[in-house]
Amino acid sequence: SNKPNIVILGAGYGGMITAARLQKSTASKDANVTLVNKNDYHYQTTWLHEPAAGTMHHDKTRMDISKVLDLSKINFVQDTVVEIKAEEKKVVLGTMELDYDYLVIGLGAVPETFGIPGVKEHAFGITNVDSVRQIKDHIDYQFATYSQMDEKHDEMLTIVVAGAGFTGVEFVGELTERVPELCKEYDIPREKVKLVSVEAAPTVLPGFDEELVEYAMNLLESRGVEFKINMPIKEVRADGVLLNDDTMLKSNTVVWTTGVRGNPVVENSGFEAMRGRIKVEKDLRAPGYEDIFVIGDCSLIINEETERPFPPTAQIAIQQAYTCANNLKALIEGKKELEVFNPEIKGTVASLGGNEAIGVVGSRKLYGNSASVMKKMIDNRYLYLLGGVPLVMKKGKLKFY
Ligand code: FAD
Ligand code: NAD
């Protein structure tokens, strides 16, 4: 047909909401909309710390794309994006090529290693469903093996979490819930297990509300987490991490959460990027490309109040998807004026394990159970936006206490 081709790369927060919005609008009739994703399922990146620790089954974080989108309106292609050939308006996939008239890049992020030696070889990342299954299985295996050894190697029970940003703190919080279960399962005394959170900056959660940071640290310390702040990791080795003061912290399990960069497909395709992220125009298009939108963790937008980039979040990815879908629809209809993206940051809430969390919502500070309830409501709200009440009932967090 001579309908324009819209191709969406990545079925994460940005890609899924863009596709769902187009499906609801006339754009799905006036254009051929194709969604490309590595897997035939969508998963919730913001929940991955839970299956990583083993406090949630990984299937709870994922859902079949065919059950959420109407695949009679959206073409779905399961394949891996290898390269974007912008000059030829083509996308190279693992097994085929696709032509596009309009492209949406929503491929998410990968761990930032800062070129630190050994990270790729010896550390785990909280990045996708399979990477977190590996973490969970690895930790289980350490406990199982330790229980069977005559000569005990305590580094098998030391878990190092590199970086105490939100991902590191949320993950170590889940571990404080999981470790007592593992100790019980494998008859291991709790005091044998060490959970160490290593942070380069002078504080945990640098930049976040100080009172809430203190609340989080006190809580996690009372649950057995040891913090090493002001202590950049210089190298990861097979037997642990080398700290900035040249001491070795022996550990068989290093989980790397020192921040993220945009999907490498972006840089490998020749786009100008900062930490793999394309600094987009106000209408979310890549500079110099009238036909390419970039959303989510592959995009970079500046906070005009601070003149610094916004941290990449699902909150922003979801909001960008609404603007992106509106702008695609406008282009299909031949309109020249596009919507400007204005992020509306509602706040930040981070879980600490169990019924504990911290957060700032608007001007309100929350901690403890009220923050935890808020966090679950935020998680359910996304499911509601994507698939209405039925998806909330199926995949939501419905136990509040
Ligand atoms: P994603 O949602 O990550 O999706 C990317 C998609 O692209 C995936 O489906 C992936 O399979 C697919 N893909 C990747 N590469 C390829 C390829 N080559 N070919 C085909 N498909 C590919 N943000 C918040 O706002 N609130 C939170 O509470 C929060 N908690 C977080 C907790 C954790 C543990 C982590 C890791 C992050 C958290 N974030 C949170 C950040 C948030 O998850 C990201 O900002 C968000 O996922 C970005 O959305 P996205 O659409 O860009 O990518
Ligand atoms: P981050 O950049 O927020 O934190 C990374 C931390 O690692 C920083 O504190 C940094 O100082 C530290 N670090 C860097 N190099 C180090 C080194 N060599 N050794 C030790 N520590 C080092 O990254 P993140 O926590 O991975 O989060 C990624 C994105 O996802 C962020 O934008 C974050 O806001 C978002 N996120 C949000 C939530 C939430 O809202 N609940 C949860 C998780 C992630």
C-alpha cells in the first residue's frame, strides 16, 4: 500500500505506550505501524530489582505483547535491532531489513561501566528479564554450594552492589528481604552473609533529600547492609572488587548499578550522542532528522531549571510516548506544527524492600509504609495506562500490606 510506514524500535515503556496510543487513534488506519522487539513479551524494567533478588517471580514483570496490543492493528516483528541506516531510511534487524517513513527509537539503556576493567567479565547487570534471572540463580547457587562445602569460603556469601543510586538501593533493599529466606532454606547463619553497598560519592543517593537518605540508610543498616561511601570501585576481578584505597573486597557476586547509558545501537548507527543518548529537539525528533523520534533512555532532555539533563526514568519515557504518538499522528495528517514535550515530574519513590520505601511526591516527603503504598500505586497506574483495569488485575501489585 502507499500508506506511510511507522516503525517503533523497542517495546519498553516508551515503545509500548506509543504503539498503544497509535492503536487507539486513526493513525493505525492511515499508516502501517510496526513494533520491533527482541522478545515477544514486554517487561517492566522498573520492577527488575525484585526478580533479581528473588523476591518476585520474573514472570510477574513480563507480559505477552500479543495480549496487550491488538496485533491486527499493529504489526509485531520479533527481532533484534542491529543498526539504523538513517540516510537510507532503513533499519537492519538480525534476520531482515525494514523501510520506514517515520522511526521511533525506544531501545532503552545498558549499564554504564565507565570503562572500569572487569565489569563486563565479572559483574552482573539489572537490565532485562534474563539478566536478572541469572543474578537470582547465581545467588541461590552460592548459598547451595556453601552449604555443601567442608571448607567454607565466606566470599560466596558476600554480595557487592556497586553504586548506591536508586537501582542499587532498591536492589539491596530486596536482598535484605531475600537473604533471611535463603539462610533458612540452606541452614546458613545470617551473620555469615555480607551485603555491601559501595558508592563513589560522599553520600548514598547523591542529590536526593537528605532526611530521606538518612532514613533509608538507617533502615538498611538495621537490616544488615554495610555501606562503603566515598569509595569508587576501580576494578572488578573474578574474586571481588578492587576499591579506590587499593583494598580488595572479596566476593563471588558483584552486581553493577552505577548508572546507565543509551542503547549502543544509537552510537553504532552514527548518531551524535552523550552517554549513548541523543539530545532531542523539543518535539522529540533527533536533530537534523525530520523523520526520527527518540524517546525514553535513548533520549536526552535538559531540565531548564537546573540546565542539566533529566535523569532517565520510566516516568519521562511514558510521558514522551504520548507526545511522540500525537506528533506521529500530526505528521501523517500532513500537519506542520508539532507538540512540544514538557515533562511533568510528579516525584520519585523508591522501594527499600518489604513494606518500606522513601519518596518525594510534589512537595511531600514520604517514608515507610505510606511511601510503599504510593510506590505500588505508581506501578499499578502504568499498567492501567497500558491495558486498563484487566491488566492491573492480572499483573498489578494488589497486596498493599
Ligand atoms: P525500556 O522500558 O527499558 O525498554 C527497552 C526495550 O527495548 C526492551 O523491551 C528491550 O527488550 C528492547 N530492546 C533493547 N535492545 C533491543 C534491540 N537491539 N532490538 C530489539 N529490542 C531491543 N524509572 C522511574 O521512573 N521510576 C522507577 O521507579 C524506576 N525504577 C527503576 C528500577 C530499576 C531496577 C531500573 C533498572 C530502572 C528503574 N527506572 C525507574 C528507570 C526506568 O526503568 C527506565 O528509565 C525506563 O525503563 C526507560 O524506558 P524505555 O522505554 O526507554 O526502555
Ligand atoms: P544513578 O546514576 O542514579 O546512580 C549510580 C550511582 O553509582 C551513583 O550514586 C554514582 O555515584 C555511583 N557510582 C558511579 N561509579 C561508581 C563506581 N566506580 N563505584 C561505586 N559507585 C559508583 O543510576 P541507577 O541507580 O542505575 O539508575 C538509573 C536511572 O534509573 C536513573 O535515572 C534513576 O533515576 C532511574 N531509577 C529510578 C528509580 C526510582 O525512581 N525509584 C529506581 C531505579 C532507577
